[in-house]
Amino acid sequence: MEKIFDSVRELDRRAEEHFNLKNGVLMEYAARGMAEHILRYLRSRQRQAALQGYEPAPGMSCVQIVCGSGDNGGDGYALARLLADTCTVRVVAVREPKSPLCKLQRERLELLGIPVYTEPVKEGDVLVDAVFGTGIRGALDEQTAARIEQLNALPGYKFACDIPSGLNEYGVPSPVAFRADETCTMGALKTALYADTAKDYTGAIHVVNLGLPRRCYETETDTFLLSAEDMQLPRRTVQNTHKMSYGHGLFYCGEKTGACILAATAALHFGIGLVTVLGAPVPAAPPDFMYASQLPEGFSVLLLGSGLGRSPEIQARALRLLADEQVRTRPLVLDADILHNPELPALLPQLAQPILTPHPKEFQSLLAQSGLATVSVAEIQENRFSYLRLFCSAFPHVVIVLKGAYPLIGCGRQVFVNPLGSNALAKAGTGDVLSGMITALAAQGYPLLTAACTASLAHAEAAKRLGTNYALTASALAAAIGEL
């Protein structure tokens, strides 16, 4: 798990003052770290060519570095100086230096006799974007936007310095952005890199060390990046057990039975001991489940919403279920149609252990019905962290999983980012599988936040194991969970 920050300006200032790393020391380490990543890529490419029997092209690899006028451009000029021994560097200045460090680094480059051009060329092995950093405000002018599109059209493996140029402080293209294969971000991770809108621009993200231990550079934060190592899969180690040792999940079946069955199936594959489907009879019902028409005693957790339906009658029935004292005191996973119910926000404080799993449209309903914000889905997607924090501050006991390209898991002041998802999961039913997985872990006694984080990570890992880009199905995903 890694820390994420909205901004690192204060961290940079602290490093300079508290650890005496002034006078451009941070910039020198930023350039050195980026040079290491570029050289690592070039060596890897050479090894791959050798394995495939290709002769490397004669001469040194060509690295084209495009620099802006601020400190990001200064990083680019320093990078060119550090690569000049091992690569052919071509430096392009799209703007004249303005910041003191950018001017200094440009002067150092010129003293070495390395020329600076005003236009990039359509050749090179690597293209480095050092035009803007994290300080971009407002929309780019037409000339700058055209320049970034020009860079996107150039050949070469593409690196972004700190953040792809054109992404604003929220990770939104303004209106275009550099499309990197890798982003070398300086000092620490930034929330802008984990906006859904940023995922098509950043490529692989690396943190560059700025000359001091990362634990010293970073301070406290309430935002964290998860990794596969943070999964706590439900391994069974005790032999003397029975099905109730692993929990009893209750799945309310409404108008769309397929969604409920998908969720229940995923729960069985993720370790739950017993599944009971409550509600309408299910045609061709799988024999793996118990079935009940009345609320049973002694269940561990209830999933409500997957396949529920939006009719007034079914929604009223769902609210009556939530009014039951036994239900209110148990862990509850609330998904899909129930999240659109206007009475749900008023009920949330009365629910002891709720987990909500909305996609952005459902989250829009939750925000509006809670009286927190009336905004479009597009506005939510451009400010996912802000709106999630707004909701969590109003309902601090609720665990919420906001689905997206980067799923966000929030509770109280903390937000966790799952970076493992892929577009293969953009299929109907995969959200029901996720809800079933969370239900399974909650039934097995996991703390609700741990259940949400582990299920979200495992959901993405199971999709990865299937090894398909467009052919994934929710039923195949549910089965793949058992292979983790």
C-alpha cells in the first residue's frame, strides 16, 4: 500500500527546508531517476531484440525531450544533460524558460554545447514530455493543445515527466493531454494520476526518489494506493469446521433473477459457507443454494439490490426488509436498484454495518437524495475523489465502493484506490459478481473495509487471470474467483 497526495508542493518545500535539499537538488534527483527509467526501457528493448534474433540499429538510441518554461521543463533540460553520454539527445523548447531553475538548467545544457531546437522531429526511440507539470490551470489554448496532439502523433516510446501534459489537478484532459506509455512522477503519487479520466494517458506509473527516503519525504495522508499484496484471500486452514464457520449469506431476489444468482454464485466461489436466496422463486434454480420465502434466522449478511428492480412495489418490499431489526444490525451490502431509492439516505444512519457499491449513475442518485450535491455523472467523473469524500463525511460509518476505471473505496476520512481494474470488466453482471464477493467476505467475519478492498482487488485479479480483453462474461468471472 502506498500513500497518495493531492499535491506535493508542501512536501517539496519541507524537503528543501527540513532536510536542506535546496538550490535545485530535488530537480537533479528527479532528472536522474527519470534517466534510470529511460535507460532501463532501452536496455529491455535491446534484450528483447536479441532474443528475437534482431540486430540492434547502429549508433546510440535517440531520446527526444520536449521542454516547457517551468520547473517541469527544467527537469527535461537536466535529463538531457544526464543522458548525453549514453544516448543521442535532441532537446526541443516549445517555450522559453521562465522559472529560475528552468533557466539554470537550460544554461547548463548550452554550456555543454548541446543544441536546443524549436520543433520536434518525426523520429527517435524515446519521446519525453516535460512541457507542463502539475500546475496547469484552466483549458489549454489552441496552439498548446495542437502542440500536444503533435507530440502524441510522433513515433517513439513515450515518457511523461511527473504528469502527462494537459492533465489538470483533477486528472482531466484540458481538453487534450499527452498519451504516455510510462509516467515518472516526482517524490510521491498524486490523486490526479488516479482519476478515471487519466487512465488512458499515464501508462505505467513510477515514483522517482528525490534524494531522501520516501518515508521521510512523505507525510500523513488519508488516501492510499492498493496493490495485489493487500488482498487477504479467504484461505481455509482449520480442519475441524462446518459450513456455518464461513458464514450464511442472504441474497434478496427481485425482478431480475440473473443478477442475484450471479452474485450468489460469486459468493460461493469466494468462500462463503451457505447461500440462501430470499424472495421470488427462481426458474431452473441452481442446486447450490438454499431458498426461502421468509426472512430466515441467523444469517450473517444480506445483499440487497442486485436484480432488485425499480417498480414501486418491489422497492416498498425492500424498504420493509431494511426496517427489520435483525437486518439493520447485520452487515448489509446494498447495490444497484436500491441505491436509487429516495428513502435510502434517511435509513443509512439506522443501519449498523452498510456497504454501498454504486457505479457513477447510482452515486449521482445517492448524492442528490442525500441533499449533498445535484451534479451530472460527468461532473462526478471529473471529481471522483472530492464527491466520494463529501459522501463519506456525511455518512462516516458507511463503506462505499465507487466503481470505475480506478475503483475507489471510501470510509470516514480514508480513501483507497484499486489500480488493477481493466476494460475487460466493462460487461453487464460483473458488478453483481463484485457485490457477491464482498458479501462472502463480510459473512466470513472480515471487517467491512477490508472486505471491500480485498473483494475489489480480487475481482480485478480474477479478470486478469481470464486473459481476455473483450470476451469476458460475468459467469466466467465468478468461476475464475476460485482460481486465485
